[in-house]
Amino acid sequence: MRTASISRRTAETDVSVSIDLDGTGKATIATGVGFLDHMLELFARHGLFDVTIKVEGDLHVDQHHTTEDTGIALGQAVAKALGDKRGIARYADIHLPMDETLSRIAIDISGRPFLVFRTTFRVEKIGQFDTELVREFFQAFAMNAGITLHVETLYGDNAHHIAESVFKGLARALRKAVAIDPREDGRVPSTKGSL
């Protein structure tokens, strides 16, 4: 069972996350940030991950800590669920269209966290959600999942569509990268023998 649970408590947030990498896309999400909940529900559904996330954050300040700490805990849960990464495909990429928007996401479950984020928003907010927090989430997730993650929106106009394309793209690429490759025969997919 490739499952994990993470609890993370700071003076700013109290986050609990559980994930099953081999799930069906079931999501129970309650971060207190409506738009983030929507993006995480998309992440679960399109990744076919079963995800439960509960966050109590300092939303009286803003949504930054809640969003970032959710990314941290979700990344840690993915890393823990992957264990020693035996048998996984490791690499994946996808082009994800969302109406007028097209985003490209590429992943290496490398153990060497790095983020390239070439996505911009023409507006500062989607509803009450600060668009700059999309990058903050991806940064926190990549660093704590231990993955190399490249995110680029090739074109697009609508901010909601852009955000949705990168979250769905992350889910679809991660789903392929964590998949068990039967040809690996349980080996770690690296000439080094570990990731």
C-alpha cells in the first residue's frame, strides 16, 4: 500500500494530509480557502489519488501560510508514500489544455527537488485567492516531495483556466511518474541504485 499521513503544526497552521497513490480520485478537502480546495480536488481526481486534507490556518492574516503549508505537507506525504521508489516510472510529462490555455508539466521523481515555474497571471486575484500563491504551492510541493518539477504555461488568458491547467497537469504527470512499471521488476529506476 503506497499510502502516507502527515501532520504539521506551526504557530500559523495546523495541517493534516493523507494520500493513497493507488486510489480512485476520492477527495475530502477543507483548507478554508475555497479556490485551493477546488484545485486540490482536481489534483486528487485527475491523479487518481485518494486525498484527505484538513487545515486550520491564520486566514485572518491572509491565505499565504495555509496555501504554502498545505503544499509542504502534501509534498511530504507523497514522498513518504513513495518510500524507496522501487519500480516507479520516475519520469513523466504532459501537455494539459484548458479551453484557451495550454500548459506543459514535466516531472522527475529524482530526490533532487527543483522547480522551474514559467506561468504568469494577468490578474492578482481569482476571486479572493492571490494568484501568486499558485507558485508558492508548487514550490512547497516540489521541495518537500523531492521532485524536479517544470511548469510552463505556453499560452492562455483566463487566470482560472491557467491555474486549473497547471494543477490538472501536475496531477496527470505525477500519476504517470508514480505508476509502477512492470519492466522495472521492482528496481529503483536509477543507475545509482537509489533516488
